[in-house]
Amino acid sequence: MKNIFLVFLAIIITSPALGQEKDTILTAKSQAGRLSGLIDIEDLVNEGFNYWEDRFEGHWAGVELGVNGFANADYSMYPAADNDFLRNDLIRSNVLNLNLLQYSKGIQQTRNNIGLVTGLALSFQSYHLESNTSVAVDENRKVYPLTLYFDSNQKSKLSSLYLEVPLLLEFQIPVRNEANRLYFSAGVTGAKRLETHTKVKYRKSGKREKLKSPGDYSVRDYKVAVTVRMGYRWVNLYASYDLVPMFEDRRGPELYPFSVGLRLISF
């Protein structure tokens, strides 16, 4: 009887220790919620591309500022005295792009790094000419230089306003996390000219005056340009080059506008 009592007492004493050891084994967890330190349980649940949460988003909308110039100039239809009369001051010839609308479409099924981008923009383009030189058109709509003398500090420019629609193919490379991406895009823009004018600013009797002359000046109503864009976070650059001359055929010098600049604000 005494031996039975001792065995029973030993079982009671050792039972909590055995139970505690068993509980410790069952509740042990690997570091950072990983099974055997190799597989993330969250990866098993959330792995895969979610179209509604991870849609492709392009880089077009925003406010851009750049400079304008002319490439491949050909004045062969003009006399030597009028050669290069539309030479412009590159630094003071500027473009302001208001890229107002954007639509992006990813073209990958399981990723969001490549896509097409389009939208709508207003582009204000101006070319700062020689101070005494403006332009006009004759009865045959041919552009010719117009020399004006008001004062020694006058300024002259030729400006146009365009409505632009882009079609871009954009590539994105995630850097550190999905929110920060290096991107590169290339494509074309089609534009409709809305308005063109010349403007000469001068002083008369100490007062500032300006002579603004609206007209089409034989500038093409439509144009097409190639464009490239790249950026990362707050650094966004672009360049464009027109595929058609600025003026209608045989109505002006053969000039191919180009522009380079940066985005100041992103929408």
C-alpha cells in the first residue's frame, strides 16, 4: 500500500513539468513569422499580382518648363540678306506644357512595370528673335522678315499655342520599394495649333508698350513630334523633336523645332 502511494505521488509531481515541456514545444515560433526560417507565411497567402491594387501608373500629368530651338535650318528659298532671320535666343525661347489629363494602361498580366500612356496637354511655345526682327506674310502667304525700330531695348518673339495628345510606351524599374520607380518612356505626340501671334515689346515716352499681331503666319495647323522622357522621384526630364517643318511647304524657311526641359510639378 505504501509503494502504491509513493508511485501516485511521483506521478502528480512530475505531471506539471511534462505538461509545461509539451506546451513549450507546441507554441514555439520561428523568427519573423517564418516557417522553419525559409518560408514567409504571408507570402503563401498574399503572393500574386492584384490588378485593382497594383495598376500601372504612368508619368505624364504635370507642369513642364523647357527651352525651344530650331534644328536643320534651310533658308535656300531666301536671298542671302535674309538668311537666318528666324535665329532665336535659345535661353529666352521657352515652352510651358500643362499636361492636364492622363490615362495609363498596363500591358502585362502579372506585373505593372510596362504600359501605355496617353492624355491631353496645352503647350505654349515661344521663340525669342533678334530685337528688331519680327515676321509677316505676303500676298502669297510666304513668311518674310519685318524690321521694326521703336527703341534700343525692344524685344521680339513668335509664339504658338498647341493642343497635344501623346502616345507613349513607358518602362518602370522599382528602386528600394514599389513607390519609388525609375522610369523611361518614348513615343510620339500629335498637336493641333490653336493660336499664333508675334509680339514686340518696347518703350515709348518712358512707358512700356507692346505690339501684338495675331495670325497664322503659315505655321502648320498640325504637327507630330517624337519625345523621350525619364526620371526618378522629383527629377523628371524630357526632350522632343518635330518630325515636320514648322511652316507649310514653300511658305517659309525649313525649320524643325525641338525642346528640352523638366517637370516642375507632377499631378
